[in-house]
Amino acid sequence: MANITFYIDKTNSDREGFSPIKANVTIDYKNVTKTVGRIKSKHWNKNKQRVSPPRQNEEDNGHIEINIHLDKLKTDATNYFRDCTFQNVPITLSFLKDFFKGIVLKFTPPDKKDLWDAYEEFLKSGEIERAVNTNKNRKTIKNYLKNFETETGYLMTFESIDMIFFDQLKEYVLVTKSNGYNYLSSINDKFKAFMSWSLERDYHSNTIYKKFSAPEKEGSIIHLTIQELQQLINFPFENNKLQKARDFYCFGCMTGLRYCDLQRLTKDNIADGMIKMTTQKTNRDVMIPLFPGIRTIIDRYPEPHKLLPKFSNQKLNVYIKECCKKAGINTPTEYKSFEKNVTRTEFKPKHELIGTHTARKTFICLAYDRGIDIEMIKSITGITREKTLRRYLHVSNDTKKEKLTKAFENL
């Protein structure tokens, strides 16, 4: 899109030392300019493209009035060029000359789109390019916001999304519904994604939502130690369901795959001594070498198609807690929860905190502890950003001791 900039033309200074302030727009490598003021060069801030205030004891240089004029011209030009882009009007040299003469096109404002209609369109567009679980989560957030509107009576339109709305949403999430703070963070991120998507399509011009802030708070990273994982692998379960749940969970601990990918694995994913698959959430290709621990679990299930036993996420979470309890994984473990502006810390037996999501965390923590570098862990898990990886990573005290001792052993 065309962009307007400002500069001073020192080559045309007058006898009093004033240089013209030029507005410039470049299109097709050609410039269209217009004089929009004048100022002495010493008062011009080249980086800000605005007039600096005079020094003490200097006469007023009109910086306030000139800058207001430049700001308005910048805003008018930006909005006009954007409208032309949306209306598929080509921006040519003659077009820009007309603009500087004050000759502008009149556009019929687009029909206003209802926020909830736009939300449905947003969800449908996501079905094409987003993972299944991401779309489910988006729909859940949309329904949650619908309930907020119904229960609070706050009518949600594109125009009513302001700081008052956000304050009421925070009270609804944290006080009325007693949800954790990180749930507010999740709602905020996904709602802002919808608002940005709608803004790009010119369904509204409200940008106040960009000020909404609810950063996620890092909780405790719950994972099994290598001793606890070995303990779980070796425990002789008499109950067949618990044995299968243990195998499913431990397979995740040794591969780093998410639950949604583990349940999709088939024999077709095994080739050339590797597990090869495209992850559901991020659509990334991962390859995981088969090693004896993984092969042992695979060999227990000789069915011609599926690779692992099948469990719903809810059932597996129940079974794996019971598995860990029976295997004696009960170390008192710190657990953080966030409510409003309060962080609560308590200690629970570790088996109460184990769930499907902790298998991936276990893999990442143990792999790092045992010397596998960050880039390889990212390659195996399909994680692309190190910031994301850090959310799963807990460095054990033994590793800290070993590395610090090695680093400073000669002192």
C-alpha cells in the first residue's frame, strides 16, 4: 500500500533560513510531492519526521500546529489509501496528484457485519487451515463469550469492544465463573485473533482490543523422573486396562508425541526403523527412531492395523493416575494455580497430577537431562519455537549439580 512520508528540502531554503516541508508518496519508483509547511532545518527531527520544539529562550516555531497538520495528513492519507486498496482502486501518479490537490473519491461504506456472524465466518475459515483441536477450542471460546453476553447483558458488537468490556469479561471469568487466570489468558488470545482477522477484512475499525492484556502465567512443570518412568514401566499390573493405559502413556513419554497423535498411530507409520507422521496440531512432519523400549510396547499389540490401544483422553487421564498410584509414584510435588491476582501453591502426591499432557513434558525434560540438544528435541517433537519448548522444560537438580560442578570444578 502507498505510504506518505515527510522531509525538508534544504536545497530550497529562503533568505530567512526556512526550508519547505514536503509530503512525499512513492509509486512505481516515482515521487509525488507537495509542500505542506516550512521550518528551519535545525528544528526538523529527521527520524520522527516532525518538528521539534524550540530550545529555551528561542521564539515559538509553531511546532504544535505544524505537527497536528502533519498528523492529520498522515491519518487521512493512510485511511484513504487503505480504502482504495479495499475497493480495488489502483493508486497511480495521477491519482496521487489529485489527492494532493484535495480531489478524492467518495466510497460507499461497506455494510456493517454483525460480530457473531463474523465469528461464525472466522470459525469456518479455520476449518480449512487449522487443526481439529484448535477449531474445537475456538468454538468453545466463542460459546463461552456468547454465555458471557447472555448472563451479563453486555451486548457484544464491534463498537462495544472496549476496556469496559474487557473489565467485565475479566470479572466474569475470574469471579463469576471462578476459572483460573490462564483460562482468561487463553480467551484473550483467541478473541484478539478473531478481532484481528475481522479487522483485516474491514468488518470493523476498532483497535482498542489490542490493549487487552492477560499474559499466561507459567505453572509447575509436572513430569516423571527417569527413576519414576522406569518404576512405571516395570510395574506388574494385573488389570489389563491399566497395563494398556501404562503402555500408551509410556509410549508418549519415550516419543514426545501428543495424545492426539498417539491415538492416530497405525502400523503404516512405521518405516525404515522410524515412526513417521504428520502432527495433527501443527501439521509438521516428524521422524522418531525406534529403540528397544518403543519396540517392546509395539510388539505387545500385534493387531494388523492399530499401533497402540485406544483410549479417550478422559478415560486415559483416570487410568494413568491409578497406574502411577499403584506403582508408588507419590512424591510430594509442588502445584501452582492462579486465581485472579493470587498464585496458590500446594503439594500433592505426584500421581494425582499426572495426565496425558505430562507424557510430552516427561520426554522433553528427560531428553534434555540426558544430553539431547535443544534442536534435536525440537525436531522430534515438531516444536518450532524455543519459547514454546521452554514451557515444557524443567531442568533437574541433578543436572544442575552435574553441569555446575563441571563448569567450576577447577576453582
